[in-house]
Amino acid sequence: MTDFQDQRHHLLEIIKQQGVTAEEVLVALSKIDRREFVSRTFASRAYEDMALPIMAGQTISQPTIVGLMTQALKIDAVNRVLEVGTGSGFQTMVLSYLCRHVYSVERFQALANRAKQLVVDTHKRQNVSIVHADGSLGLPNAAPFDRILVTAASEDVPPTLLEQLKIGGIMVLPLGRENRDQFLMRVTKTTDKDHLYEDLGEVRFVPLLEGVRDD
């Protein structure tokens, strides 16, 4: 086993210890080399369980958090999933191994282009659509969705995204202000007006911002 393989195996063991027990999520994570999704500057730290900087002042999430958020979605193979905040594309890749189709929205053009190159062009994930658009608006033309994953924090559950979630669907997102307490929440849409909220613990994410950037 090479040094990189040792490091990847060790990272998976850490993820398990932190509560990611769903076998299908662990298998999906094991198929992806995180080094491909970080900059060369941080390649030596790709297998550490920590968030790392990427382009446009954003971050690639801590692997444990990726696992926990994915597990919380309770994805079925027939699900259509909306991801708000493509970022590096790492989370998008994980989702692509678990569901029917992933629609991922990214506000930064450079990040959207890079993620598409890696996920769709290089890894040939045919069930992924990456769109450069305002993620806070969701993707109404493709709605409704069975699952929605938001990888940036807002103070409240965005009503526009909630409208695009099917009855019985699940949304997982961080809630809270930047540099304040944030909590990972699972929202199950039981009816058009009633929703079940579950607190999954403290997290730290960049804020969910409106608009698009062409850089």
C-alpha cells in the first residue's frame, strides 16, 4: 500500500469514528481522491480531516462534514438532488454515486468551470449537471427535488429552496450567521406548511450569498 493509500485509509477510519456509518456513503467517499479537488498548495494536506481553501475565497469542506451531511440526506438511488454551492466539486462527486441525478449550482464561474472539468469531463459522471447561477434561488426549471443540500450558511431556511423540495423530501443545510454559532439542520417537508427540524450539531460554513460572479 502506498503512502497516499495509507493516508486515504486513515482518513476513512477517522470519518467512521466521527459517526459516518452508512456503508454506501463510505463506499462513495472511498472512490474519490480528494487531492484532485484541492489546490497544489494544499495537496499534501488533502487527506487531513479539515476544510481547506480553494479558489474564489471558498473552501472544500472537512471530509467528516461531507460524510455527515450526505448521510443525513438519506439518499435513495432514484432521488434527484439539488446541491447549492458546488465549490470544488468534491461533494458533488459523492452525491453522484448515490442518486439518480445531481443538479449543482455555483455562483462563481471559475469554480463551476473547474468542477465541471473534474466531475463531468474527467470522471465522466453522466448524472451530474453543474450550473453557473445564483444558488440562493435554487434551480426552479428542474424542481421539484427529492433532496436538497446547501453547502453555505444562512440565518433561516431559504423559502425559495423549501418551495422546490418535494413533500416528504429532505433538506440539509447549515443555519447561523458568519462568525457566530452555526448548526447543521435536517429539514423534512411533511406538508406544504409543516416541516420537521432536526439539529445535527455545530458546524462552520461560509455564508450563502446572492447573485453570481463571473470570475
